[in-house]
Amino acid sequence: MHVLGAVARNAVELVRFMWVDHSGVLRGKAVAADTLAGRMRSGVGVATVRQAASLLDQAQPVAGFPVMDEVRLMPDPDTFVLLPHSPGSAAMLCDLWTRSGAPWAACPRTFLRDAVGAAGALGYQVVAAFEPEFTLAHETGDGTELALFDDGLCLDNEAFDAANDYIVALSRALRSQGIEVEMYHPETSAGQHELSIRHAEALRAADNHVWQRAFTRGMARRRGMRATFAPVPRPGLRGNGNHLHLSLWRDGANAFAEQTGALGLSDLARHFIGGVLAHLPGLMALTCASVNSYLRLEPGKWAGAFGCYGPDNRDAAIRVPSTLRGKETASTNIELKVCDATANPYLALGATIQAGLDGVRNRLDPGAPLTEDPNRLSDAELRRRGVRHLPRSLEEAVAALERDELLMAVLGSPRRELCTAVKRADVRDFKEMSEIDGYVVHSTRF
Ligand code: GLU
Ligand code: MG
């Protein structure tokens, strides 16, 4: 098996079996290299309540949920990476299985697999990419301060140079582990950067994003720096988004593209947009999954705070990016802007696919695209154009999720109960905390 060979060749001592919990935190247990072959068959035991942990790491009570039980971390060999920032360690991403060897109904990766399967049943393959922004800081030891790494402007050559050694090392590390880097640029805020990974089949795209976050943070730490993907790491900073790009393909052709269609989109793409917009309030509990997420979603900040779609409209929740000349068909996609890196990417992407497919099955009409800057329109005018109200807080989003029958049905039990219990605990916990502590917790975890 290629994993065992790579472990031996690289003198790996410990192999982490990792998964992403409902708070979007990457967790796991490591096995000794010489036990790996057996562990890949048997998995590693983990208490069921780990999946009920809030962001403050307190297991939340959920009626009927088996507390005194275990599930198994079952690694996917296709996700194997050497961890460049942790010499001697390698890692794989895992599905959560029951002790009897079936996928567990609360497993996030299985949720995305099921969503991909639902698209497959309609004849489509899902192609996706996450496009995260993050903030780089110096390690200061004082958790309440963020000493930003550079004071560059957006796309500024000075910021390129300031962060060059780190970014080049990060790019090399990602590529060395088969994660293809597409683009990089310094973003709007001082210390803010964006590195995007090439689009891939949906499960692979989510896995790539998990490793990107881990490498970005781990490599910063090793250099005496800090990297955070928190939506708003400190008051006054421009938000970090994690825009989600999506398209459906059939027989190797992009089924979202139709050059003669409005905005170059097929009816399939329009219906998919209709579905995502219809479910967006509830969906946001999974794509903007933390209390901190809602600090980012301010109008005029290009975070997609308006419930509509439009061509290259950066304040619309769904942007239809202009295509690349010569690659018009292949580069057609939609971009969900109301997504950030506190989301569990498997839940966020899986639920977005399910919402879009609901639109496809029911031929939901997204209405006319918004071609103007929504910030220049009055509330009455926004309403007249069908711009939807979006949640202003995690609390509002969770309530919308609980009302969304489709999303609750596809999440299934006990995933939906665990997920909403964890989010409600976060709402309560962060209300009780000082404002600055809330920022610090998010930027430390993410
Ligand atoms: N930082 C913006 C956000 O919060 C996005 C800026 C851009 O890439 O257009 O989503
Ligand atoms: Mg950006």
C-alpha cells in the first residue's frame, strides 16, 4: 500500500487519524507507525461525545444520544499527507464509522459523500474549490493583540515581498503533498492574504481545504508567526471569507455553462442557484458556522451580505464570476460568498449541493440577477427586486436551519441534533464572554 511505503521511506514516527468536528475544528489521534497496517483496518476508537463538543470543548447534551459509546476513525488512504510543519508526523482524513463497521450517521465526510451521491443519481459530478483568506501575524505571546505581519495594501507588491518566504514555502509544501496551488495574492487588509487551491471533485476539494488550513497554520507557527482564518480576527479588520466555487459536470462537460443562456449559464445552473438562495438562511448555519462569522457579513465589504445573485457582483451572496477568454465553458461556475473557514467544509459543501439539487429537482427560478451595487438601493427597492433577508447572527441562522425541512432531512439524525445543539451552545457561551475574548477564541481555534 502506498501509505505504508511512504511512512517507511520518510521515517514517519506517528500517523494522525483526523476528522473535522461540528465546530470546524480538526481533531484526531495518532498511531505509532509500526501499528499502522492494523489500524488502517480496525480504525481508532473515539468517544461519540467528541462529536457533540462546542467550540469551548464542552460536550452538549442531546436527547437519546449514546454518550457512553465509541465510534471508529477510519482513514482514507487517498488523503495521506506528510505534515511539512511537523517533521516525523503524517496524517490522513477519516470517516467516522460505527463499531460494527458502517458509516456513522453523524459523520461529516459521509454527509458530503451522500450529497455527491445525490448529484450522481441525477447524472452529475460536483466540482468545487474553496478560496480562503487568512490573516498573518507575528507571534507576540499576548493573545489579545494581533501584531499584523505586514502593512501591505490589496495586491500590493510590498505585501508580496513581506510574506514571500513563508508563502513560497507554503506553496511548495502543499504541492509536495499533491495539493495544487492555483493563485496567491495579498488581500485588502494589512496582514491579509489569499491562496487558492485548484478546483477538484467535491470530496477532494473539501479534503484539500482541510490540509490547506492545517499547513497554513502549522507552518506559520513553526516560523514564530500566527495564521488565522477567523472570519474577523480582531475588531476593525476586513473579514476573511472562504468563498465556495461550484459547478456540476456531466460526461466531462461543464453542465453549468451555456453560452447562449443568460450570464452564460444553463437552466441547470439557474435552478441550482434558485435552490441555494431558497435555502440560504438555514444553509448559513453551516457555511457561516460561528458567532464570529456574522461580524464579517457587513454590506459593502464584498462578503456577500445581500441575499441575491449577480454577475461579478461581489456584495451578492452568490456571484457569477466572469469566465476566462478561451476557457468560457470550463471556467463557468458559481461562487457562494457567504462561507467562511469556521465551517466544517464537508457539511458546508454537502448542504450547498443538497440545496442546489433541490432547486434543480423543483426547477426553482432564482429571478433576475442583480447587476447593480446593492448598497445603492433602498430597502424598498431591494425588496422589489427580490433580494432576500439573510441571518444577521448565528442564532438567527440556526433557527432558520431548524425550520428548513430539506436541510434537516438530509442532515439526518443524530447529525442535525448534534449540530444544532453545538451551535446553540456557542451562541450562549459567546454571549456570556467579553467581546475581545470572543475574538481571541475564534482566531486561536481557526
Ligand atoms: N474579504 C472579503 C470577504 O470577506 C472578500 C474580498 C474578495 O475577495 O472579493 O469575503
Ligand atoms: Mg479575496
